[in-house]
Amino acid sequence: MSKKSSEKKDCNAVSEKKLNREKGAIEGTLSRIQTFTSEKTVSKDTNITELQVKLKNLEQLQTQLDKISEEYCEIETSEKFETIQQDIEQINERTKETELYYLRASLKGEAKLLESSSDNFQSLFKALLDRYENQRQLIDSHVLEIINYDKIHSESAKDLRALMDCVNKNIRALKVLKYEQNKLSDVMLINIILQKTDRESRKQFELSLKTAEIPTFDILMKFLEKRSSLLDGINRIPNSTSGSVLP
């Protein structure tokens, strides 16, 4: 093998390692954005526990990265390395800009006042964490949202579903904070939820149980879902015409 060919091979090997590192960094960034969007939210009321950042062009970035990965497998010259490296650098820059753009777009109320023109994603996100990330307060707010939910006074499919949505939403948020359900928490939740439902729904739930049966949280939620569907069906049935005369 000639000296020139050997040097070219060594150059390609070094470039390949560099591209591997940069490609891995971008994939990590994309993964971090996806995790971030599914777990975090910032608003005046809910702080930062479930910030839902809508990254509309995240899929486009991933598609471009996949295209580069295909080209990467067919590299033959050092010039091709340089071209792909430029493409990766451009995607990396766009990803950082996208993170910051959609984080800013998601802020509302008091949280929006924290941003400044000199912020990058990391500095703005840290400022939000410093202001809002108080785990004890977050846990209390989720628990109290269930406890303080208004009592339902009449049979209503809409109200039952709203109650279920409130319970499920706050349980999911607590799980994100590493607080899992267990038998003790389920017993408490069942009693709290039943106190919030209308009298007829509580009665029907008790009638659905076997004597001395201890219901689970899932059994109660399935009952409420079935109950709300039943009430929906009843409400869709038109009232019979009053005042009809028998022959």
C-alpha cells in the first residue's frame, strides 16, 4: 500500500470517529427533547411539572439525521466526510434553536417574564427550574387538586369524566415525580373520589360490589367510565311526547 493511500485511510478513520461522536450527540439531543416534551410543562398555574413543548419540526430533524446516516454508510472519499460533517453541524444548530424557540413559545403568565433576549435553552430552562422546581410544593399541589375537587351534585356524564381526568392527570404527574400508587394510596383515593361523585353514582357503585369486597382503584375507575357512558346514552334518548291521547 502506498504512503498516500495509507494517509488517506488514516484521515478517513479519524473523520469517521468524529462524525460518530457528533451523530451521537445529535441523537442524544433529539431524545432529550422528546423526554422533555412528555414530562414538563410551565404555566402560571401548573408551574413546570408537565411542560408540553410542541416541537413540530422534530420529526423533520430526525428524518434528516436518518438520511445522513444512510449516506454515512456509503462514504468513499474525505470530501464526502466533509460534506456530511457540515450537514450534521447544521442540524445540530437547528436543533438548539428549535429547543429554545418552542420553550419560549410554551411560557405563559409569570413564567414568561423570566426570559431575556440573551438566553439560550440551558440558561432559560435553569432559570425556570430555579423559580418553580420545588418538589414539595409540586407534590402538594397535585394531591390538593384531587382533594379539593368540587363535589358533583347531580348525575352527569361530563362531570364524572372531568373528575376522572383530574385524578388521572395528577396521578400521572406524581408518577413522574417518582411517587407510585400502592394499596394504601388506592384505598384513600377510592374514598376521596367516592365523596366527590353524585349520590346515585355512589349507590350504583356499592350495588355493583360483592358483600365485603374491597374494591381496587382500577375497578372504581372502570365503573365511573361505564357509568358516564350509560348517562350519555340515557341523555341521547328523546323524551316521550306528553299529553298523548289513548284510543
